[in-house]
Amino acid sequence: MGDKERRLKMLNYAFVAAVVLSSGLIIMNFTDYVGLLNSMSKVTFSIDEMVHTPEGNDIVMTLTFSIENPTTYTRLKFSSLQCQLYLITEGGGEYIGTTAYAPPVDVPLIPFEGRSYTTSLSVSRSQNELFSKDPLDPELEWRVRSVIHFSTPIRKYYQNVNFYPVSNIEE
């Protein structure tokens, strides 16, 4: 076997190895994407509790939310949440502010296990006439527009969700 034939054989082996490696990466990416799509259609996000608390000249809105991955997909992580709060009034919805939560590192969503988090927003009572009432209404209706960010080792993903909770006063 000549030197030229040996180089050609090595080149063939390198080509086959590259094809096998590329195919493996493509299959891994495809199965990850299918698993992500399946889990994202089933992941549940909810606002468990929303309270508003008068604190001096401010009103503090506190949201407790939970996320659950009811699938066997193990590579999904919770990255962050942003909530835009709109107070529902007779004239429609009035934007009050945005609150956010992000764990220090992306948190794995363990299959069939839920996690709860809390975030809050403080606004001035003078921002809205409903807030400046004394006593403050014990129940306020809201529209909460949420953007939830998730990640996997290969990609990032987000979902938009709207909720219409009623907050109760906490004193």
C-alpha cells in the first residue's frame, strides 16, 4: 500500500467520522427541540396570590407565582419572568408598572415538580386615584401580562401569558 493510498484511506476515515459526528449532533438537536416543544405546550404557569399593601405613601403589589413542568423533559430551566401590571378601571386598563424576577442562575424545572417565587412592585399612591382612596379598596382587578423566559443547553425560549387576578388588601 502506497503513501498516496494511505492518505486517501485516512481522509475517508476522517470524512466518515465527520459525517457520524454531524449526524449525532443533528439528531441530538432535533430530539432536544421536540422535547422542548412537547414540554412547553404542557408547562403550567400561574399566579397563586396577588396582594396589595399600603406602606406610607406607597402601595406594594406582591405576586406569588408558580411554574411546573408536568413532563419527563429534564433539560428545561426557568430563566426569568417579567410582569406588566394593568389596573382594570371603568375606562379600561391603566398601566401601573413592571415587576420582574430572575433567579441568580437558571433553575432546572424538575419533571412533575412545581416551584413558587415572589416578586413585588412599589408605586406611589398618587399615581392612581384608586390608590389614593382612604380606605383603600379591599379588592382590585388586574390584567397581568407576563413574559416567561426558559432555556435549555441548546436554545432559549419564551412564552407570553395574560392573567386577570384580583388582589386582596393585606394590612
